[in-house]
Amino acid sequence: EAQVTQNPRYLITVTGKKLTVTCSQNMNHEYMSWYRQDPGLGLRQIYYSMNVEVTDKGDVPEGYKVSRKEKRNFPLILESPSPNQTSLYFCASSFISGGINEQFFGPGTRLTVL
Amino acid sequence: EDQVTQSPEALRLQEGESSSLNCSYTVSGLRGLFWYRQDPGKGPEFLFTLYSAGEEKEKERLKATLTKKESFLHITAPKPEDSATYLCAVQAEYDYKLSFGAGTTVTVRA
């Protein structure tokens, strides 16, 4: 089954404790992206990757890191989480066919930072 | 900067009561407009891509239309299972980024 998977699905942590949220897709998509979703603010892009070893900042990159060493994986790293990073996080991927970025989303990771 | 505004924020419908959701956008050249459905606690699920003014797409009870400044998602004779948040996003020409609206939460009562 074609899908985007994320782990963990739920995470409660404390301020300053480094964490990684994994994202993997099995559709051979070039493009991958991370979003956070907060009430009333919609989906905001954190980082994106056009292909292996190519990453760039989105609209809200502060406090986050990413890497793209393999085509299928795109982990999101929070080096020193803070309470304002409490949010619902989504990974997405797409084939950029004809320039259209029709993205498919993972199930989400709900992160709480105490 | 691209802007997407969805209205209303919330919509409560009786089963069978048709209605429309609005997505107005400002973008310097539209490459595509996307509609997604999101159930509580789940990731957005892709519904439609619209490319140019005048285009329409349908899926079951949903029909999406596009003009030069807005898109409508029409829900015909909705059922309780159509209850969800519907998200609209735009992609500008010469860019791969999607800009999302805040969504419209639809509740359909039996």
C-alpha cells in the first residue's frame, strides 16, 4: 500500500530534550516536506526537500533541523524543544509531475513539550 | 505573499442540506489549487487539483469549481460521513510551495 508513515504518533517530552520524528514514504517521491498545524493557523511548512541531499527552509524553520540522506526518509529533528513547539506535525511527499506539487500526507505526530 | 482565506470557519448542516464552502486566494499566477479533507486526528486526504478558471471536478457528493479569484467546494445532499475539515491550498507558478487556508469544519447531523 502506497503510504507516508510517521513515528512516533504521540510524544510527550520535556524542554531541552532532543527528539527525532521519523518520516518514510514508499512511493519513490522526490519531494518531501514537514508541516505543523496549530488551531486557527492552518498548515505551515517547516522544511522541504526536493531530492536527496537537497533541503530548504519553509515558513517556520526556527528550532528545527532536517536531513535527507535517502530518498524515502526525511526525519525532523528538534535539538532543544520548547513549549511553543507543541503542535501537530505532518510529513508529506509528492511526485512533482509537470510542476504540480500534489502532496500526500502522513497520519501526523502529536507533540507536547512540557 | 500568497494568501488563502476559507469561509465559513464552521458549517453545520442537516443531512441532505446542500451547501458550499469558499476558498478565496491571492497568488501571483496560479499553477494549481488543491482541496483536501481532514478527519480529526488524521492527516489531510487529497481530493482534487484544479488548474484553470472554469474547471470543475466531482467526486461522489463533492464538486469543486475554480474562478480567477476563488474556488468553491459544493456538497450535495451531505451525509454524516461527510463531516470533516476541508482544506484549500494554492501553488503559485515557478514555485513548489503550497499555501494553505485555515479550513472549514463541516458537521452534518442525521
